[in-house]
Amino acid sequence: MPPKKKGKGKGKKKGKKKKKDDVELTIEDKYKQTIHQIESLKDHLAYRKELARRSQAASEEWKARMKSAQDDLQTHHLDQKDITSDMTRQYKTMQTEMGLRVHQLEGELQRVKLQLSSTEQELKKTKEAKERITKEKDQKIEELQAKIDSMELSYEGVLHDALDNMMAKVDAARDSWQEQATKIHEHNKKLLLEFGLNPLDI
């Protein structure tokens, strides 16, 4: 089975985002892309293994066919010796070519294994980075929540103090107004009495 082609990445979404969202999105995309690369490399590795197996099977088949041909030729006349020599030459040529092909496939298989190992290491680093960012974000949220709670308590105390001060000022103003009203009332009463008027008659 041929290796799977890598899918095209989705276009970047337009619009501004917060810096933390960009970091989170990049890690997530990188994580998904790494998973996809690993799957592709695994498929490619399986494909190369299958090619090596087929090459080895073809080599064994040719060996069996050559041995059978040699056994048959031994029973024929000496004039068929040239045919045997030609078949032997073809077999050796084919064996050399197949040996080179198997060697090439084994080398490529080793390179794919190294690439897979490197990709797995990259995936591990990506997971660690994602966990670290998530942990830092959660810690930051907790710190902000603690600050908000502290500010709420501070504002509540300030509000109570302001209300208490306002009530004290209102009470003082009310007492002052009552005192002034009493003085004005007494003054007016005195003036009425001077004019010979009884304030109760008015």
C-alpha cells in the first residue's frame, strides 16, 4: 500500500486574536500535524517492508526455479550445457540485482525508522509544551481570580466606609438644620410678640 499523501493545511483564519489563543492554536495544529506525519510514516514503513518481503520472495522463487531447471538439465544431453550456462548467468545477474535492491530497501527502511523516531520525539516535546502552557494558563487564571476576590473585599470595605461617612454627614447636617430651624422659629416668635401678636393666633 503506497504511503498516504499529507493533507493540505487549513488556511489561517482572518481577524485578530489574543496572544495566548495564537500560542494555543499553534501548539494544537502542530500536535495534529505531528500525529498525521507519524501515521504517514508508519504507512510508508509498512509499504517498504512489503517491498522488501516481495523482493525476498521473488529471490527465493528464482532460486527454486533455478534449482529445478538445473535438476532437469542434468538429465538432458550434453548439448544442452550452453542453456544451463546461460540460465546460470541470468540467475547470477538477477541475484546481484535483487541483492542490491534488497540492500537499498533496507537502507531506506532504516532511514524511515530514524525519521519516525525523530517525529515521535518531536511529538513528545509538543505534548510537554502543551501541558506546560495549559498549566501556566490555569495558574494565571487562579492568580487573577485571587486578585479579583481580594479587590472585591477591598471595594466592599471602601463602600461600607463611604456609606458610613455619608450617613454621619447626613445625620450631622440634619442636626444642624434642626438647630437652625429652632433658632429661626424662636426669632420669629419673638418678633411676633414684639408686635403684640400671639404666635398661636396666626
